[in-house]
Amino acid sequence: MKIQQIRNATIIIEYAGKRILVDPMLGEKGSFAPFPLSHHQELRNPLHDLPMKAEEIVNNIDCVLLTHLHLDHIDNTAYELLNKKVHIFVQDEQDRKTVMNHGFTNVEIIGEESRFGDIRLTKTESHHGYWWMLPLAGHTCGYVLRHEAEPVCYLAGDTIWYSGVRRNIDRWHPQVIIVNAGGNKFYIGGHVIMHIPDVIKAMDYAPWATFVATHLEGVNHNQVSRAAMREEVLKCGKANRIHIPEDGEIIDSLTCRPVDL
């Protein structure tokens, strides 16, 4: 198993011989407006250039996982560049219709026991903020990936730390946990994804797991820097259990004993 950090929440997971693109935000730096009611209204999104050409990112992709359809998870450039026949997984019928309206023909709603080749995929619950923010932030989901020759991988998606994440960990006992850890926040309602204390809680709850932190430093309402995350996990003695990759970096050491499924 390998993971390449692209930018923001966009990553490529190499898993059981497949290249899986997650939440592609592929537009040029500054191509869309800042998220309102949040910090740094002077900055346009994305905050940084891609580490490689967008066309290179979409080449040789076997499938796409979309946790939800906010602009920092799939943008107009991604809709334009992705092969219209690529297999895309989405969280619900509303998202399926939206993606298909962009011309895609192979869009599947993730279920309890979906499959892509030999890979098993399962939708996991998530909360895009505290309960009072959910009507504004909308629904999102995570994914669990399983294969007999790979570690169980839990892609948490845009969620805070709450009982649903604990249930996901209890159920799947994942060996690799990918967390969106940028602490994105609005002036009202608080954080809508994990921030540093949430990540520390997750690491304490799953002490056997290797973590990968993504969704950092990509958009204007991010609150957590890579440097701050590294400093805190070092203080807590957890730095050897978490990867905090730079854009373009490939983590190729995510191997462990296969588990019984």
C-alpha cells in the first residue's frame, strides 16, 4: 500500500494493484473564492499550486472515491479532466445525480459491501462538524478498504472526532487511518474536520494504527499547519506513528500483516 499526498484532501492510494484517486481538487492556485465566514478572506483557493500537472494526476487512475462534493473535494477542473467512464464511488443518490450531470457514466453509491475488483469497500459514518453545523456543512462519508494482501485502511473523510468515528474504529480495527486534520473552521459553529486535539484522541483510541494526516494548508479556512501538527505529536511521543506528508510526497512504507476478513 502506498499513499501520495497531492494537495488538500486529494490523495492517491495504491491498494491491491489499483490506483485510487480521493477527492480531486485539481484547479489552479486561486481558481475559486475563499470559503465565507472564515479566516483569511483575502486568500483565494486553492492556496498552493499542484505538485505536478493535473493531467498527470488523472492518468492511470482506476477509480475515484468522493467523500462529498464540496469544492475543496471536487472542483470544476476535476470534472473536466477525469475520464467520463472512470468508476466513481459517492455517498448517496443526490451526489450520484450531481456527478452524472457532469457526464460521468459509471457512478456507484457506496454501500455496506461494495467491491472494486478484489477490493472491498464500505461506507463509514462521519459528522462534518458539530450537530448545529450539520444543516450547513451537509452530509459526508468515509470509506474502509479491505483486501487480503493489504492492511485495512480507514479513510475518515471530513469529520470531527465523535462517537461515530469510534464505532468505525471498533468495527474495522483499521491498521492505517487517514484523517483530514486541518481543523477547518468558520466564525460560527466551530471546527468541521479534525484538528490537533481530535487527531491525538484518535491516536490514543487506536494505538496499534499508523496514521496519515491530510487536508492541511490547502484552503483558506484551514487552521492547522503541518509544522504545528509535527510539533504536537512529537511532544506527545506519537511522531513515529503518524505521517504528515508534503504535497507530492509518497508514503511507501504502509505495509503490515494481512488480517483475516
